[in-house]
Amino acid sequence: MRNVLVAIILSVALPGGPARADALDDAQTAFEEMNYETALDIWRPLAEQGIARAQNGMGNLYDLGRAVPQNYDEALKWYRLAAEQGYPGAQTNLGMVYYFGDGVMKDDEEAVKWFRLAAEQGQASAQVFLGNLYSEGAGVSQDFEESIRWFLRAAEQGNAYAQVNLGIAYDGKRGIQENVVEATKWYRLAAEQGLAEAQVSLGGMYESGRGVEQDEAEAISWYRLAVDQGLADAQVRLGWMYDSGSGVEQDEVEAIRLYRLAAEQNNIVAQVRLGTKYHLRLGIPQDYEEALRLYRPVAEQGEAVAQFNMGIMYRYGWGVEQSFEEAARWYRLAADQEHVRAQDALGQLYRDGEGVPRDHDQAARWFGLAAAQGHPGAQYMFGLMHKAGVSMQQSDVDAAHWLQLAAEQDHAPAQTTLGMMFRSGEGVAQDDAEALK
């Protein structure tokens, strides 16, 4: 994004003599056409004469390493000379230097100072950065309303980044009241300018029917546009449409191709989904080692699904030497993030003493947490523990409650046990008809 903004910011012009303005325009055209030597030949003498626009151009050449060796110190020098003359493009570039920490210590307060000077002159890119800093509370006190104010000023100039940020804000993700119709409006304006992040967001609105009438075909069309630009999130979303057959004929081969593209960009969701394909032999030859290769880095980043899957691989020795201790470690990491299947699996390990000391209290704790989230296997085990009075006061009534919940999810052992309780009248009113169900 930064390189894109550098090119945009070059286009800001200040008044000057006609000949000088023509030369500066020629330099800008040369830069945009990647004729950097010509741009350098024009900008250098003008910059040395103190012309702010040329100084900003020299800063860009040194910043990007075009026609000169990349040198952040030189870039900073030229940006500052132009910025101190009030040139908004240079003020924005100087703000970016401090925001990204290129050649200097990252300094959000200094970034805010320069972005504000440029933003108050109407520089849209600076207004977007300033809006983001207010949203993040970086270099300024967090203020979502002030963030929206700056995004609006840039969006009204047609800045696509501002428009997508407004979409995100009204989508309920920036501390202001959700308004999905307004979010869709701003996503659409940015998407129609070709911004991939907006295209995938607009596709998501059509897929879910938020702010617009649900239309999976329309969602797919927007996802495709973003996929064509290589956006990993769009690759994952379009992959899922093919995987599930939503709005398109189901095609696991195409889904895998798209997941792979996103996984190569280190997209966490894609890595887990592709790993699952290898793990469970879904449309692809089973390969436990490849599944582990995909799961492990994601699990180490703290992603709960990948951690749970790592637990499975170690528990059953799939692609790795079996280790209940490692299984318990990975299950616990996922369970601590309220991953329901990991909670149930950890309860099983404590129940059986596999990889951890046998501990009915811990088993009851994890089964209870999973049961409360609706896991039928955990509800069944929690019901049995209530019935037997293991690590809790014996209660047929509580047992029947949990078994009923599991049975309603077609858990066969729970249905059998509950039927026996109806036949005997334990914890429920005796009812032979109900028992026969």
C-alpha cells in the first residue's frame, strides 16, 4: 500500500511558473512511466533550488530506491525540506516514514503531527492515515467519531481506502453503531474503484444477506474480482463457495486450488482448511505429514482449530510419533480458547489418564464446559457423571437433563441411556412410550 500511496502523493501540485510547472509535470509523468532517470534529472536541480515539489520527488526516489540507491536518511532529508515548506505530499510521506518506522524509530505522535498538517490541507491519503490512528488510539487518544470524520473527508474526495474504512466502521468493527446498509454503500463505492479489500467485503455482504438481499452468485462475482488481484481472503472465501457448493457447482479440486493459493500467502484459514483436506483425504490423497506441516505454524500462532488438529495427530500417531502428552498439550491450548471439541477431548484424556494423570474432577470440568457449549458427547459424559455421582453430587434429575440434550442431537448412547431412565422412572417421570422412542 505504501508504494501505491507514494505514487498518488506525487500528483499533488503547488503553484509555480509555467516552465517550472511543465518540468515538474514532466518529471511526474516520467516517474509514473517508470522512467526514473529522467525524473531524477529534472527533480535534482529543482530540489537543490528549494522547490518543494521536486524535493518531495527526490524523497520518493531515495525512499523507493529508484534511479538512486535506496537511502532512508536521504529520503527523510528531502521529505522534511519539502514538508517544512508546507507541501502536503511531503508532509504525508514524512508521516508515513514515522508511521512505518522506515530508517527512523517508529513514532506515532510524530506521524500524527505530519498527517494532520497534510490532512488539514485536504490531502486525502493523510486523512485516511489520521483516521486510522484515531481508530487505533495510536499517537492520539482513541476517538472513533474523529476517525469517522477524517475518513468521510477523504471518502468524499473518492479515496477508496477511506471508503472501505467507512464500510468497516459501519459494519460494526470500529466502535460506532452498526449500520449494514451504510457499510454496504461504502464497500460498493470502493469496490467499484477496484479495491480488492472492498470487493471481498462487498461479496461477504451478498453472501450473508447483510445490508443487501442475499445473492450468492453476486457474492461470487465480487470474490472473483478480488481473487484476480491475488487477495488471500477472497481466495479462501471463493474456495469455500466451491467447497460447499454455495452458489456454484461443488468442486473440491477448485476449492483446493484456491485454498493452496491463499495458504502460500500464509493465510491461516486456508492453511487449516488445506491441512484438513490432507488429513481427512477430502478431494486429495491423504498425507499426514503435509497436514502437520500446514497445521503446526498456525497452531504455534495460537489458532485454536489448528491446535485441536495437532492434538488429534499426536493422540493417534498420524504423521508423527504417538504422544498423549503432546496431544494433551495441544488440546489444552485450544480448550483454553473455548474450542468445544478440544474441551471434550481433554476431558476424555483426564477420564482415561492418557497423557495426564487420571483426574475425574478435571474430566468433569472439561466435559462440563463442552456440554454447556452444546457438544453432545460431552453432554452424554457429563450426564453419566451426574448419574454416578462422580466428582459431583449424584443427581438423576441433572443426569436426565444432560442426556436429554445429547439425545436431541441424535447421540445414540444418550438416547439409549435416557430410554432406560424413562423405563425405570429415574430422574424423570416413568413413561414406557417415551422409553421406546
